[in-house]
Amino acid sequence: MKLYNEPRDKRVFVPKKSGGVALNFGHPVAWWILICMTIIPILIVAGVTIAYFA
């Protein structure tokens, strides 16, 4: 999967030809969306799971 990365494009969400939207990783807000919506929740779930089984 190729990431959309165009720093000159000021849009955070870019429409795809097949429908839906993609994040423009040339925009700093897209990285914060990725971190807050995927990486932090994964770390929380992993931490709680480890604490439960420890």
C-alpha cells in the first residue's frame, strides 16, 4: 500500500479514485491522527493485557 505524501497539498484528507479518503502524510496533522487513533490505543491495550496476565 503506497502512502499519499504530497507536502504542497494542504488537504489532510484526500479523496481516492476508488472511493473513500486517504491521509496526506505530507501534512503534520495526518501523523497526529495516525498516532492518536492507532498507536496510542494499541499501546493501552497491550499494557492492560500485560498487567492483567502478570
